[in-house]
Amino acid sequence: MKIFTFILFFTCYFTLFGQVSTNNIKQLKQDLLKEKVDSSKVSKLIKIGDFYDNINKLDSSFYFYNEAVVLAEKINLNSYIAKSNKKLAVHYLYSLQYINSLEKFQKALLAYETLNNIRETADIFNFIGRIYSEIYKEDQAIQFYLKSLNLYQNNLKDKKGVALNYVDIGNLYYSQENYEFALTYFEDALVLYKELKDEGGVANCYTNLGNVYADNNNINEGLKYYFESVKIHEKINYLGGLATNYNNIGDCYLSLRQYKEAGLYFEKALKIAKKNNYEALKIIIYFNLADLNAKENKLNDAISYSLKGLSLSEKIGDLEFQILYLKVLATNYDKLGDFYKSYDYLKKHTTLKDSAFKNERRKNVGLFHALNDLENKRVTINELSTKNELAEIKYQSGKNYSFFLIILVVIFAIFLIISINLHVSRKEAYNLLEFRNNEIKKMNEEIEMQAKNLAQLNTTKDKFFSIIAHDLKNPFNSIQGFTELLIENFKEYDNDKKIKFLKVIKGSSSKASNLLSNLLLWANNQSGRIEFKPTKIDLASLVSESISLLEIQAINKEILLINNIDSNCFVFADENMVDTVIRNLVSNAIKFTYEKGEIQIYSTIVENFVEVTVKDNGIGIVIDDIKNIFNIEIKNTGIGTANEHGSGIGLILCKDFIEKNGGEIWVESIPNVGSEFKFTLPVYNN
């Protein structure tokens, strides 16, 4: 009996998880207890689960993976829902809980498809194919293998992923004894692994090719491939691969009736399997040794190996081998003339075989219903997700339209105020000139001051219109253009294209909404409509609440947000204004920080003020731009690291609000190193 490489898949897969040392696991658990940000908690739970998987403590790893799934679904972040469900799915697969594994893989798949993560989608398609292969649903298995293969081949151009699917499809055909098709896929995989210089992949292909040739009655050709595989596994020191090939070589010599050579290779395989606790391998090797000794008429030795194999298969719950061993024991005791024991084992064999057949029928019926339920759930989830996205986009569009109308009213009010003030000022000036000739010089100075104020108001007005004309034009043009395309081609476009267009419209609406919110705040502040209400503020708590609203923006770029504000830090300021300042500065930092960057918010006490710093390690700002960064007369905008656009109004708003609270704001920056935006607020004193 031969072993093909899929048997060792689970052992190999779990050694690929990121290693966490025993010393670090204690620190990781302590950090988990202190962590306040839910998304960071999910990451730490997954790391702890990986640690316990590596040391084969499956109950502990299940607990932490499951906690990660529960928390990820609670905060409703697709990236973490996908990752945690995939980890739990692989855990279930390793534990042979196929239905649970399939359910979690489908949840992860839905999240990864929403995130448009093609690589992870391809990987999960391959996993689902393996599950269907294990439960003998070959038709479904080949469908998912081909889906995975298509993504790796056409979208990702990933030769390693293509080779992986070739091997799995080859194993599927091999298990059905379709050796011609199996040979084609294994040879195609071998070519790719050689191009990639992947020695482990090449060795596994040699083993699989050896299996195909040997089982197709070309034993000498099979042996040639097994020995080639052994050379590579010795080189890379992969003991599981060596044991597999030694067993298969022994099986070939057994078929050739070269019993001495067969025994030597079976013993070499058994030695490795015992030393490394490869239980599944030991069961197969014991079976082969029992077969060898029976053919050499060493019936007592054959019985001894059979009893060892039977005990081990009972221990791990392998019914298939229990049935085989019981049949072998009945046969060998019959040859020894011990008819009582032979009858006893034959009776056990028949009973267990009948019981296994009934259980298999019940299991298949349950499996059928469970698979149907899972598929129905997936269809329902997809339909609900699409409906929710459409409803949300419709709601956001209506909300943004309302904001636009409000802003237009505010603009009209500002113009009216400016016109009235201008008219009153001129009338007063003329009256004073007519009746108070002795105060001409004083009035001239007042007129000059009024002129400066008017110039400033005109500059403000021009800036206001410039932002509206330029920065609002692009998102509204985008909304109009994509809406027209949808209306004109609604029947021709498929659902994927419609959703894609609606997402573009949603993004443009969000951009316009954010800009309008800042413009409204700034306009109200300029006109004195914002009521100034300074109170005692818990700064650490306010910063935590503010950055929680920006978590998704940061997670999309894998940027770490760190709140290091002192927990006993209290300031006396207007809470809404400070919240607006923090959100604008952190949002800007995210915009100009590269993926996997870091943003820190911390505070220090300077005399009677708290100095707050928002520090990033992004692209930085050149000196010439720093001089005018808070100047409304000069447009200060840049392109973010992910091509994000802005208007510059946010920093103007920050300056107005900080100064209104009696503080100062400034920036320190080094190009290509990062920026530190700093502002001060009065310390709260009883």
C-alpha cells in the first residue's frame, strides 16, 4: 500500500504559520488584556492561536481563533472577518470537521471577495476543493480546483499557485485510478516547480509520478522517481517525505517479490515515523510489514504487526484500517489453524464493516443536507449584501444632497452679510466726513482699515468659491457621469459592473460629504455662528473616540494608530472643536503615510498648556510648503500615498479652532521621514 503526498498536507501546512516563541506568548497575552483597539485585539488573538497550533494544542488554538472570529464579526471589519474565519476553517480541516471547515471557509471567501483580494480567494477555492475531495465529492472538488487555477493562472500570474492546483487535480485523478490524466497534471506541475527552483515541490512531484507508474504496472519506472525524490528530501532534510518514499519503495519491492529489500525500506520508513510521531504513516507501514511477513510465511510476525496497526487505528479512530486489519488477522489465524481466533476476528470484521456502512450512509445523508444548507446560506448572504450596499449608497446620496443645499444657503447668507456691512460702513464714513471735518484724518484711517477688512473678506470669498468650483466639481462630475452611464446601460451591464459603478458613486459622495462638512464648519466659524463652549475634557478618551472613526481608513492601508495620550490629561476647551482638529490631523496623517506605516498621538505638559503631537512616518513636507500651510490665500493640497485628494480647508479649520481655544498650531517635518503636527490647549485647573 502506497502513500501519496496529500496525506502529509496538514502537517506541512501548519508548520508554515508564523512562529511565536514561548517567551513572547506571555507578553502577547498581557498585551491582549491591555489592548483597547478591537482590530488590534483580533490580530493578537490570531497570533496566540497560531502559537498553540504550532505546539499541537488544538483546544487552545480553537478557543483563540473562535474568539477572533466573534470579535471580528462584532466590529464588522471585512479584513479581520476574512482572516479569522480562514484560520478557524483550516483548524477545522486539520481536525477533520469538514462541514464546520467548509462553513468558515465560505464566510472568509465572502469577505475576501468583498475586499477584492484575489490571492486569498484563490487560496480558499483550493482549500474547498481539498475538502470536497476528502468527502468524495469529486465533481465539486474539480470545480473549485479549476476556479483556483483560473485565478492563479490568469489574474495573479502565480506559477506556484498553478503548480499547487495541478498537483491536487492530479491526486484527484490518481485516487480514481485515471492514471493518464494524473500523469499529465503531475508532469505539468513538475515543469513549473523546476522553473521556480522549488526543491520541495519537485520532490513531491517525483513521489506522485512514482505512484502513478508503479500502480500502472511500470514498477521500475516508479522506483526511479522514488529514488529521485529521496535524494531531494535528504538534501532539504524533510523526514516526512523520506518516510513516505521509503514506504513506497518497499511496496514496489514487495510487488517484485524482493522481500529482503522490501523489509529494509519498510523498517527505514517505520523508524522515521516512530521518531516523529507520524501516526497515519505508522498505520500504513505496519499494514505493509504484516503483508510482507505473511507472504514470507512468518505468520506470527504478521499477526504482531497487524495487532500494532489495529491498536493504533483504534486510537485515532481510523475505521477503514480497523476493518482491513481485522480481515488480515482473521486470515492469518486461519492459516495458523487457530480457527477460534480466526472466527472471532472475522465476526468483528463483519460487524464493524456493516456498522461503518450504515454510519457512512447516515453521514452522507447528513452531509448532503448540510452542504445544501451552506450553499443556500451563501446565496442568501450575497443577495442581502447587495441590497444593503444599494440601500446605503441611496441613503448617502440623499444625505450629501441635503448638505449641498445647506451649504448653498450658507453661502448666500454670507454674501448678504458682507453686502450689508459694506453698505453701513460706507454710509457712516460719508456722514462722519460731512459733519466732522476736524476728524478727516481719523476717518481716513478707519476707511483704510475697512478697505483691508473688505479685501480680506473678498479673499476669503474667492477661496471659498475656488474650493467649491474646483474640489466639489470633481466628485459631482463623477457622480453625474457614472449615474448617466448606469441609466443608459442598465440592462446591458452585469451586476458586478453595476456594483462597481455604485461603489465609485458612493466614494465620490463620501468625498463631497467630508468636504462640505469642513466647509460648513469653517463658514459657520467665520460668521460667528458656532457657539464656543469650553469645558473640562478627558483628552485621552476624546482622542480614542476620534481615531476609532478613522480605523477603517487606517486598516485599508494597514497603518497602525497609537494613542499615547496620558490617561490623566485634562484640558479646558470646546470638545467639538478639539474633536474636529484631531480627526482632520489624523486623517491627513493617514493620507500621507505609506502602507504599513505608523501614526502616534501623544502629549506633554508645557507650563500651563498641554502640547499634543500627531506624528507620522509618511512623505513629509518641504520647507517652502510649511511656511504657507495654514494660509487661506494659498492653496495647499497634495496627493496622498494612495492617490487621495484634498482641499486644504481642513488645516485652515484646525488653525481657527485652536486659536479660538487660546492655543497655537504648527508643523515640523522632514521630507521622506515624516511630519509632526503640534498644537497647544490650556490645562484644566480646578
